[in-house]
Amino acid sequence: MTLRSARLFLESIAFTIVVPGSVTVLIPFLILRSTGQGWPQFWTWLQFAAVVPLTLGAAIYFRCLWDFAAKGRGIPSPIDHPRHLVVSGLYCYVRNPMYLGALTVLLGEATFFESFDVLIYTLCWFLFVNMVVIFYEERTLRRRFGDSYLRYRAAVRRWIPGRKYAN
């Protein structure tokens, strides 16, 4: 393992704890605690069904994190941007799969805890993320990667997965 690979691994762990950890674990926990909701005493079909989006969302996130480090040689953070445009893995089908993974986890949590408050937080978070993507990330990627990003953006949708991107 090279020094750069070791650093990417440690940065990925730290980033995951701080950013998605806050968004998908800490904030929902604080919302649930403030409303007096806790772990369900008994699981119903709803809790069992919620395991699917929770697991799927986490798998999507970790696959994207791997692609950022392995293909992009960076992490999804302003601290250590990828050096290469990531257009492989799930990024072949949708431009923002990592955010979709987090959204899927949050929807799973809202379902698991049967929490309208977590659902409202999820919708507000997604609205905020959409604005960040449109007004900051897409402009930054266009400046950083130029025509290759413009071709990618023209071929792959922002939020709804579609046909595989062939670069």
C-alpha cells in the first residue's frame, strides 16, 4: 500500500464519520430523541421492510466511496478532491449516486422509526443537497474537468438512473 493509498483510506474513514455519519446517524438520532421516539419495542413488517433501503443505501454509499478513492484518487470532500472525473461504477448510470445512497438510508430510517419528523428532515436535506449540486458542485466540476464533464453531464442524469455512460 502506497502512502497516498493509506492517506485516502484514512481520509475516507474520517469523511464517512463526519459527513454521512452526521447526516444519516447523528441528526436523525437527535431528531428522534427530541421527539421522544426510540428503538421500536417490537418489529413489525415495516421495520423488516426498512432494512432493505437501509442496506441498499449503505452499499451504494460505500461503493461510491470506493470509486472516488480508487478511480478518482480522492474523496468527495473539498479537502481532497478527486484528481480524475469518476464516471465508472454507479456513476455510469447517475451523476450523484452517493447522495442517492444517503437519501435511501434516510428514507429507510424514517420508515424504520415510523417518523414523520425524520421524513421532513430527509426532504429538507435533499432540497439542500439539490441546491448545492446545482449551484456549487456542477459549476466546480465544469471548471475542474472541462469538456469531459460537459459530455458526462449531457449523457448522465443528475438524480434518476438511466442508460450506462460509455465514455
